[in-house]
Amino acid sequence: MTDDESAEYYTLLCDDPSHEVVLVDCGPRQTDVILALRKLTGLSLWHSRVLARQAPVIVLEGLGDYEARSAVSVLRSAGAEAEWRQEPEPGERTAPSP
């Protein structure tokens, strides 16, 4: 490519960007949230408990839109505060979380 040429990139409409599920807070029903984490991630009970105590933490990555929303719904029904968000594109910078 020469200096006069520029590259153009397009996002296809069929490309579903991947999403991540974030456990923001465990809430008052910690046991229910730990069991929900175990169900979603397939981790052991001990690892699920450790993950729940590290909140805010990314629980799942690389999910489609529907899967991410479903996982958040499971966590919220267990009493947790959770959210889903689109994963940043490679090379995209995000602000560090406080």
C-alpha cells in the first residue's frame, strides 16, 4: 500500500459483536449468586465463591447478545447486580475502572 492509499474497514451487519457479563455486586443473597455462577460458568463451588467475592468482575466473555442477556437475567434473579456490555474491539482503549 502506498502513502496515497488508505484502507477502509467495514463492519458487516451479520457480525454479532461479542459481549461480556460483569458481576457488579453479589447482593444480600450470596449463596444463591454463588450457585448461579456455578451453573453459568461450570466452575467448582469453591471457585464460584471466590469469583463472587471479587465483584466487580467479568464472569463470562465472548458471548452473543442473547446468551449475555440470559446470563445477566440468571444472575439478577439470584439477587446479584449484573450487567452485560459489548467487548471492546482489539486495539480499542477503554478507561480503567475505578
